[in-house]
Amino acid sequence: MKAPVVVFCALLAVLLLVQGGVTVEAAVTCRPIELSACVSAITSSTPPTTLCCSKIKEQKPCLCQYLQNPNLKKFVNSPNARKVASTCGTPFPKC
């Protein structure tokens, strides 16, 4: 039961890292689970996949919201999440 929570939190962390600014993009639904493609990259040294980077960019407008969530913040602020965001070309958000 703890594994899905860890995966969810890791995904949220990646989303938050990718949020470079507070830009509003059309029709983005903030769903941390969308970052599940990034779990292996955040929890290990595995490079992010194309799908992971795509999801990070898609969820970029939501990252500051994820950082405000105490359950997600520790994953979003993790060194690996920052590295994944950087590798995907999405700057860490300044909220």
C-alpha cells in the first residue's frame, strides 16, 4: 500500500520541479498521478523517458500547487526530482 503513495508523491515532486513560473496554460487538469511516468527517474538514477518529460511539461502550471501540499513537497524538492526537471529542460519553479 505504501508503494502507490511513494509513486504518487514522486510524480508530484517532478511536476513541481518542472514548474518554472506561474504561467497559465489552457485546459490543464492538475493531477499528480500524471507524473507516474517519472517515478523510476526520481527514485533511481534512471534517466527520464520522453513520456516523463512530456508529462512534466504538461503539468508545469500545477507544480507550485503541488509544492504547497505537505505530502508532495518532499518529493518535489528532492535532488532527483530537480535533476529530472533539469534534464527535461523544465526549470525548477519559483513559487
